[in-house]
Amino acid sequence: MDKKNISSLLNNILDKNLNSYKKGKVASYIPALKKVKPNLAAAVMIDMSGEVYKVGDWSYKFTIQSMSKPVVLALAIIELGEEAVFNRVGVEPTGEEFNSINKLVGHPKPFNPMINAGAIAITSLLRENFKKESFNTLLNFFKKVFGNKNLKIDEEVYKSEKITADRNRSLAYFLKDHRIIQGDVEKSLDLYFKQCSLKIDTLDIARVSSVFANRGIDPITGERIISKKIASIVRSIMLTCGMYDRSGSFAIEVGIPAKSGVSGGILAPVKNRFGIGVFGPSLDNSGNSVVGMNVLKGLSEELNLHSL
Amino acid sequence: MDKKNISSLLNNILDKNLNSYKKGKVASYIPALKKVKPNLAAAVMIDMSGEVYKVGDWSYKFTIQSMSKPVVLALAIIELGEEAVFNRVGVEPTGEEFNSINKLVGHPKPFNPMINAGAIAITSLLRENFKKESFNTLLNFFKKVFGNKNLKIDEEVYKSEKITADRNRSLAYFLKDHRIIQGDVEKSLDLYFKQCSLKIDTLDIARVSSVFANRGIDPITGERIISKKIASIVRSIMLTCGMYDRSGSFAIEVGIPAKSGVSGGILAPVKNRFGIGVFGPSLDNSGNSVVGMNVLKGLSEELNLHSL
Amino acid sequence: MDKKNISSLLNNILDKNLNSYKKGKVASYIPALKKVKPNLAAAVMIDMSGEVYKVGDWSYKFTIQSMSKPVVLALAIIELGEEAVFNRVGVEPTGEEFNSINKLVGHPKPFNPMINAGAIAITSLLRENFKKESFNTLLNFFKKVFGNKNLKIDEEVYKSEKITADRNRSLAYFLKDHRIIQGDVEKSLDLYFKQCSLKIDTLDIARVSSVFANRGIDPITGERIISKKIASIVRSIMLTCGMYDRSGSFAIEVGIPAKSGVSGGILAPVKNRFGIGVFGPSLDNSGNSVVGMNVLKGLSEELNLHSL
Amino acid sequence: MDKKNISSLLNNILDKNLNSYKKGKVASYIPALKKVKPNLAAAVMIDMSGEVYKVGDWSYKFTIQSMSKPVVLALAIIELGEEAVFNRVGVEPTGEEFNSINKLVGHPKPFNPMINAGAIAITSLLRENFKKESFNTLLNFFKKVFGNKNLKIDEEVYKSEKITADRNRSLAYFLKDHRIIQGDVEKSLDLYFKQCSLKIDTLDIARVSSVFANRGIDPITGERIISKKIASIVRSIMLTCGMYDRSGSFAIEVGIPAKSGVSGGILAPVKNRFGIGVFGPSLDNSGNSVVGMNVLKGLSEELNLHSL
């Protein structure tokens, strides 16, 4: 398919699904998320030659939220090794909500790094090792992998997260009590809230997706950022665990590794084909962007991206 | 049974059970609890005429810990009413450990006020209502019901509790997330740690037991401190829920309302008969004093105190 | 209180609570239970001298259902000993519904003999030991303890139970899979369905209650049927576990050991005071007779029967 | 890679992993499974042109067990439609063991058709619809999809399964109680035991794998047996749920849809590439063939079969 055709396909698919935002609801647990216009929508694709296709509100800024989880996972494996990471967090899907404490009871090791408990455990591992340098280490890696030197925290969101994070605090202290995490819980949580509050747009998502899709090499710069193996690990975990308690049905219908965030973005790398970023703030019951999932489904069907 | 006979009976029963401390283990989660001599033992009884019988290390000081729960429950009902209290916390036993988060999943209202989650919810209710005056309100009531004007916090234990309370923090933030408690979680927890760190002896336990046993009237001073109904509610909850996941077997074997604390005391009021306090720091797997339970069993058999 | 006064008190309390049946619902899982008139009501008391007080529809026949549980428990301890029984079933309340499978997960030993899983485990113990003689052994004991030589099975209810008992089958096979019960599951279940289908009236309930209340001696015949200790064990378990997930609140409000059945009866022995049987087929959400509980509450208040 | 090279690669990989059977254990819950030699091993591959590669004990016969689940799932969707099937059973992985009842509590709809509860629900759906014709319908479909007209039940295993299936009975009656399945539970279970007792060899597994891999068309006969869409659904569910509580780690390490059986086989279709069957009766803790998983991992690496 040539460049022009992909552009027009992307346009058509986004257009066709614009109204599906009405089937979902914008996240409302913090004011900053609540006030967004529900009908915003964007899709960006980057192919393995570095060509970029962007439609809709692709430069609209939002916070990265849970889309930070696969990136932090990659960073933790790079810096501390597979063993340290997977001693602390499993890789099995749970069939549960993103913030579930359920599975931790009687089994305190978090099931996987895509649910909050697991992501907090990984972020704490970074904090425990890099101490005061943690946020800089994290931010520098994000800048590289997003190809965006201006990446910054949204201070308003960061402060809101910090105040309203009762469930995440409960999870973190539970992990501390079970010796899954060490050190000062509040410092680990602070790093986690910062990581979730990074301000990005849909192009940024597509950039990081393209690195994962291209087996760790940025297709635009040609630079290797992540090893082939780590990129594969992260894509695999995204496929089985990335869409929370809709991971299974998403694997059937779309068949693309994906990680959603509560701000409405979805990061979706298709191995050797495309880095995809989609955005639409209206969410389904599991916390995944309705428009985003529909666009990915359309692309999977039209471009034959289903991996299974 | 005359006074002399009760004294000698109490002596004999304590003597006979002194060595049973070897079957348990002293609590070790904070240094202050860990360093106690495991073979300390005491028993104090107060009858409804105010006569006091005391044997063993009855003046040895320890912290009140979970024995504060029935007292704070009484205070909360007195100050805020049955409805406010039992809207927030149930009265059903759980068959679970003292610090379980298990039953809260899918049912965030704590099952009863004798487990940590329920006790924290009650203490938070006091904090939410009395704000800065909370601790004074609580301390004044404790002084009255213990008949002890010198009641004070053990600062070392208080600080240790505050630092090591990861599980309680996890429970408290879980309750906050589910809107069971309101306000500043750390302030509610601080009040809870203070309440648990009050320094008492076995005579103190017997004093408060005697108030509950005498249907709310202090048998020594003749003063009504708690209404008849509230004393009955608290005794009943102690019988079904006071000994954690040994409440059922304790009801069979001993049949006396009781509340144990991790420091080794047990508060045990026998309606219209005796206020009993027992002490022995060595605990069974459920966190109840081994010597204390044995002494209560002996007394129940010899003095026919089984209520069921 | 003299005989006449008790009669009139019983009359008044039943009268006052007759209409409360409207707050509940008749059990409907089998046709035989469903077709009963919801406003039937009865109360019978027997004092320790063998005096009988009966009001309302006391001779109306219904099936014993879960009220058989404490009787079978007594029989099992008599025949096979405390150790055999309590190796198989615990004595801790669960805070769960009568037919819960929840607590069995990860802890296959049933929490107590008043929930279905525990009762099935006890009945299976009898079946495993008495084989073909099981039902005769059970029936003979029931005849003795009920003082009723004509005790029979309601064949229609028995057949209905057998057909519709999917949950009980699920529980029983779960217990078998975990080696809690042995032998042919269907034979144990058959014995359980028979035991639940015995046809009784409110006078019968009061008779068996009076035996438990009089510490094992039938107050009418003067015959010892159950040992003092076993009677105490059974009363204690009834108090902490007899009213399912309302056991705790019933202990507070009424303070009498009690076991309810889905047919609307409640068996309630008050130690050294009265054997009580109450009946009213309309049930609360936990499966306890609404009229029955109210009558017991009234009696507890007026006759000072609260044991805690 | 030419034919000769694939043959020798397959030989090498099997050889290299032969001894890994020592890390696992043969299933022992029924005698027929227990008596197998633990060091048996086989691997068969069929490419999309119908070429067959077979090494080791490929004609050794064993029972299909859980490898029947994806085949029955395909049959049920073909006969009764996606809606009927997925109204009854979800598609989300659970992170739990194959016979878990855990997730059913509070959520009686089975999470997916690869765990026992879900598979029983699907088989019961066939039984409810095809009644006495159920087994014939099922057997005929299996004969077609396995390309094996002589497919038969192993009567000894079938009878053993029927007798020892306490957990499956417990699951099935639980599903009946919650109205997930209808009809006669024993008849549905009988069909399930028959389906699990079909006698196959490793070549048979590779045959059915090749149909799923070739998007529903038998690569040997050229016949379409399953629609493209249904083949994709089944492959996707196998990837997220097929290896029980090792599904997530298997997706990372191997990245091939797979379904294991307790007899030691694994059915593994690689879309557009190969139908793979592997066999080795020694199992890991999750019930998956140790040799089988290792062979699949080797093939995935050498032939670049990782789909994620």
C-alpha cells in the first residue's frame, strides 16, 4: 500500500469512528482529566521506514498515565535486568480491573507490570536503585524513546494524582507490608505520579510505538534504544495484559499489542509494520479509549495487522 | 464463694498455667514488644461489689493495643450514636486474621469493629468529628473508664507503630478510596496509633472489664460511665468477634466476652459477675495470649462463668 | 414469673409481631416451601420443669431443614467423638451466606457445622461410619431428642430437595475433591436431604430446644439424652454461627443461641431457662424467619434472656 | 528453509530437549495416565503445503484431554454462533489454575473456554442443543478436523475420568446452580469426559493444528473445515489462555498460540506457517508438557515463529 493510500485509509477509519465516543465516558477522578472535550480524536502511524501518517487532533496534549508502564518496564529491564524485574512482578494476565487489590490477597507478588500494583512495584524498584536520580533517569529515557526533548510533567495533573491516589497508596503500602517493595513508599509513589503525569500528544505515542514495533530501533533516527529481546518482552506483555480486563477480547478482535491510558491514548506497536498511537478521551468500562480501540480494529482489519 | 477462696483459686489457676507461655511466641513486629520477658503473667478480678483480686505481675506495664477497640467503640456510640457507628462498620464475625484485607474486597464496609479495618474506621469517625480535640476526648474517656488519671502514651511504642504500620496504612487508604472513611488518613491513623500505645497494666484491664461487666457502672466508684445498652452491645461484639479467628473456639471453651491485644493482655467482662484482666506476652497463632486464655478457661470452669 | 403470666406474655409478643411477616419473603426454591401461607406464626416455650407454653399455629407441620444441623452435630459428637468431628469441620463463624463456597477456596475445611458445607461434611461422616444404618441411626436419635416417635420424612420435599440441590452438590463434590469427605457423595447427600426433610411442628422445635437448654436432660421426661458438655458446645456454636450472616447482629440484639431453617422455624435454647421454638415462614435476606426473630427479641427483653 | 533442513532441525531440537522431562512429573490422578513412560517424546510439523515432518514417538497413543477444548470451541461457534457461545463464557485470561473455582465466586460466568469451568459450559451447550446426537456430532467434527476416521474413545480413561472427576462435578453443579448451564449435569459431564478421552497421537495433534494455522483449511486435503474468522478467534484465545497460569510467560518466551493437555500433548498452530504437535508426558506445575514447551521454544527461536 502506498503512502497516499495509507493516509486516506487512516482518515477514513478515524472519520467513521468519530462518533463512537458517545458510547463511553471521560475519566473524572481528577479535575484535569474531567474537563477535556470528549469528542477529541487522533491517530498517528509510523512505518518502519520512518514515514509518519497523522490525522485528527494529533498535537493535542494529554498526560501519559498508564501508557508509561511499558516504557518504564523497558527501562527497568535495561537498567536492572530481567531477573530483578521479574522476581518482583509476574507476567500473567489477571482478568481483573486496573486497580484491583483482589489478586494480591494470598499472592502479594503482582501478577504483571501493566496493572497498577505491578507498575508501582517496578517504579519502586527504580526509586530504590537510583534514589534521588530516579526521576532524571526516567525522564531522560522517556525523552529518548519518545524522540521528544521537551517532555515535561503536567504539574496540575501531578498534584491532583498525588492528592487523590488513595487506592494506589493502599496498593503500595500493601506491597511494602509484604516486602515486595522496599524503601520510602511515599517517594516511590511520588515517582509513579510523576511518571504518569508526563505531557504528551498522539504523535509522541506513535513514536514510542514505532520503537517497540521496529524491535527496539527508532525508525526515524535509526538509533537502537531498546534491545530486540526487551522490545519483544514488552510487546508480548502488552498483548496479554495491556488492556486490563478487556485484554482477551482485544486480542481476539484486534490482535495488536496495546497499552491504554486513562487520559484516552493507546500505544500500539505492530512488529515490523507500524508504530501506532491513537487518542480519544471517552473510555469504556475497563478504562480503554472507545474511539482508539475502534480505530485500531479498523486498521487491523484493513491492513491485516492481526498477529494471531 | 468468699473472698479468700477466690484469691486462692486465682492463684492456683495462674500457677498451673504459668508454663504454657512456652507454647506461644512474643510479638516481634516492633522492638518495644519484642524485648518483653515471655514468662511474665498476671490476673486480676474485680467483683460487682468492687472487691479486687490480683495475682502475678499485675503492675507490669504494657501497651493496650487492640484492647482499646471495645473502649473506643463504646466512646463512639456514646458520642455519635449507634446509627453513625454501625452505618460505617458491621457487627459480623469474619473468621479471618486481625489485619485481613480479604473480606474488604467487594465488601468495603469492615465486618466488625474488632478487626483492624473496622477499628480504624471507628477511630477515623472520632477524628472526623472531634478534629483537633480527638485525642483529648479519647484520652479523657479512657481515664474515666480505666479509673486511671495518669494514663499516658508509651512514646517509643507510638513512634514504632507509626513507622512500621504498612498494613494498617494499606487498610486505611483502601477505606478512604471506598469512602468508608473521610478526611486526612494520616491524622486518623495517628489517632489510632496513639490509642493503641496507651500504657496500662493488668489492674487497668480489670477495671475497664468491671465497668462492662457491671452493665456500665464502675463497681468501685458506683459511677455510671456507659449506658446499659452500650455495655451489652460491646460485650456481645467481643464474644463473637473479640478473639479474631479463634473467637468461635474461645466461645465454646470459655464462653466469656473477651478482647485480646498483641501485647499479651485480654480484657474479659463477665456480666453481673466479674471484670477480669489477664496478661502474658506469649501469643498463639491468632495473636491471643496463651497464658491469658488458659487462665480464663480455668476461671470459667471453676466459677461457672460460661455464658452460653 | 408464674405460669399464667408467661402464657399471656407469649401471646402478647406473638400478637404484636404477627404483621412483621410482610417484611420478608417465603422461600421459593422448591414448590413445597413456596406454597405455604406467609402469615402463619407460632411460638412454644418449655421451662426447665417441663411446663409447656404454646401459642399460634404451633401444630402446623413443616420441614426441619437447617434446624437439623445442631441435632446432627450432637449425634456425631456422641457417636464419633469431638476429635473426629472437629478434625473435619471448624467452629469459626464466617460472615457469609448459608451456601457460600467462598471461604472454601484456599481453605477447604468448612468453617463451621451450621453452614451447608460444614453440615454436609458432618452428615457424610455419619454416612461413612454407619453406612446403610445411617438413616436409622439418625432418625432414632431425632425421635428421642424431639420426644416424637412419629417423626417422618416429607417425601415431596425430600424429592424436591434431591432434584434442585445443585449448590449442595457442588459443595459436596468440592469437599470430596479436597478429601474432606470420603465415600459415595450421592449417598451422603441423600442422607443430608432426608435429614432436612423431616416433618416437624413448633412444639417439636421447643422440645429439642428444651433438651439443649436443660444441659442435655429432657425436662419433660427427665432423661439425659446429650452430655452436659456436648449441649454446651452445640449452644455455643449456635450463638456464634447459627443465624448465618446475621449471627453477629442477632447475638447483640437477642443474645440467645439459635438455629434457623429455611422453612421458617428457629430453634433457640436458653441455658437453664427455656427451650424455645418459633415459627413464621417469611424470611429475611439471610434466610431467617422475620416473625421468629422478632418474637425471640421480645422474649429476650421481657424475660431478660440475653446471655451476653 | 527446505524440507530436509526442517527435518533435521526438528530432530536436533527434540534431541536437545529429551532429558528435560526430568524437571517435570507425569499426571497421576488416574491410573491410565500414571503408568505412561515419562521419557516418551515426539514432535510433528505440517507446513501450509501439507508437507509433514515427524520425529520421535509420534505414533504413540494418548488421550486428548484439554487439547479437545479449542476443537469443541470451534464446533460450538460453527453450530450455535458466536453470540450463544460468548454469552455463556468469556474470553479473558484468569491467571489461575486449570480447575480453579476461585474466579467463579461472585462471577459465575466462566472467564474463558480453556479452563475447565468454561470448557464444561461449552460442552454442556452442545449437549443441551444436540441432546442424544451430541456425541456423534462432536465425534464427526473431530474426525474431520483431525483427518482421522478411526478416532475412538479410550474406554479405560473415560471410566476413570468419570469416577474421579469430583472437582469437575463441583464446577458443573456450581454452573448449573447459577443458571450458566442447563439440563442434566451428569449428561453434560458424560459428554465432557468422552471428549477428553479421545485417543490420539502426535501426528493427530499436528493435523488439527495445521487446520487452525491454515486459517481453517486442511493443508493436506485442501478442504475448508472452519471459517477464517473462527480459526482466528480460537488461535487468539489459545494464545492468551491456552497454557493456564503460564499463558503469559509462554506468550513472552514462545509467542505461539498453544493448548496443552494433561496427557502431555500441546497443540500449537502458527498462522500461515505450521501446524505443530508436540508430546512428552512429564508436566510442569501448571500442567504443561516440559519437553513440549521446550521444543516449541526452540522452534520459535530457530524458525522465527514468535507472533508478538
